Amino acid sequence: MKHSLVTAALAATLLWLAAPSGHLMAQAMPAGADSSAVPRMPDGHPDLSGVWWRGADVGGRPANAPAGRGGGAPAAGRGGRGAAQQPTTFASLYNPEALAKAKTLSDKDDPSLGCASTAFGTLNVSMFDVGAVAQIVQTPKFVIMLTETYHSFQIIPFDGRPHRADMPPSNRGDAIGHWEGDTFVVDKTNFNDTSWISAEGRVSFHSDALHIVERYHRVDKNTLEIEATLNDPKVLTKPWVDPKQTLVLAPFDQILQLDCSGGEAQSLVEAAAKQGSGAK
């Protein structure tokens, strides 16, 4: 599936909007105590709060990335631009009917070109969406995940309440959480069938039966590990297990507001349409 043109356009747009120099304008995180200590809430649960990334923004240089944590472009093998192809992706598990449908789609059909959020995330981290930076704010009853790109969010209660019955299906689904020891487990259901799992022309549609389970574990003060399993019995032959993602605490304490409008994305839509026409 060709997506180089749209990928380049999106990368250029995001780099312009979210250059690391902009992040460095945010208040720097104060030097903490022992980096091995996991911050905890008054109830004893780990505090997942912070701005998380892989050491650099999309297409940017590291912004004072902690020593030994790496930087530059997103890690290879985890869905980053220019990364090695993963051995298994969501779309690689399509059943025959879904595979036939996928062959009819291309860059121009990517919902994110119209500023729509993905159902999961292009870099295989759901709170990144189509970016590479996100923020978690934790309260006694909620874990709130703020996505920098498209300025979206998800409020995840962990006080024992069930999934909401009054919420219409959405791109990001309905999320509830609970703690298993020091691991925060998030259960997501009630997705619509109009978003894709990822973006940038990577055909990855799903059905309204999509079910995502994520596990967040703060290993130490500066490290967050995330595991996820995506199941969609209508289009997949078996659940897709996302490889473990390792994020680090960023050296700034606020994400930027990166808005998106249909007008800004129109040139990307037109470029994708032209590329699709030329391929036929």
C-alpha cells in the first residue's frame, strides 16, 4: 500500500506544529529524588501522571532526553516512520473478507486526513494517536489521557463503575480501568466502525466489535511500559498483540495544543487522491 506522499506531508506538518523547540518552552520538570522510586498516590497506587514520549517528537531531535534512553526518530520495529516492518500488524491478521476490502482502500480513504482520531495509534501507543507525545493526569477516581495531536482526550474511571450505557459509539471507544497490583488495566469497547487503527495511509479499518485491553506499568520514576491486545472478531482471524511499548518521562510538564481543521488537511487529501489516481 503506497503512502509515502501522505506520510511525508503529515510528517512535515507535524514537525512544523510540534518541533521540539516548542516543547522546550514548557516549564522543565524539576530534578526529582531517586529515579528508581515509583511515585504513588495517597491510595498507594502508582501515579502514572506525566508527559510521556520515546525521547523525541515526530521527526525531531531529542529534547534533553535522559542519558541512556535514546532519542531521534521513534524506535524501529514499533511503527515509527522509517521503522522496520513489524512481523505482525493489525491488518496482517485480516480474515479473507476484510483483506478483500483492504485492497480497495488507499491513502485518500484515511480518516485522519479529515482530522479524525484513530482507534488506537500510529506508533502503537493509543494515547499518542497520530503523534508521539501524550500526557497523563491521575486523580483519586480517574486516569485522564491527553493526546497532543488533534487535542483529544480519554477519561478512564477506576472506581468500579461499568462501561457507560449512555455513550454513542466513538473513534476512541469507552474506557474503564482497574488496578491489578501496580498495573493499571484499561478495557475499551463501544467503538464506531469509521476510524482506522492507525493513520498515514496505513489501511487498518476495524469493525464496531473492536475490543482493546491495555496494561500500564510504571517501572520507575522515568519509565512507563504499555502492553495491549486488540480483538475484533468481525475482521481478524485472531487477536492482535501489540509489542510492549516503553516510554520515558519527557523533560517538560505540559503538552502543546495542536489543533487540526478540515482546511489544513485539504491539501493532504488532494495529494492522496492524486497519488491514488496515478497508481491506477
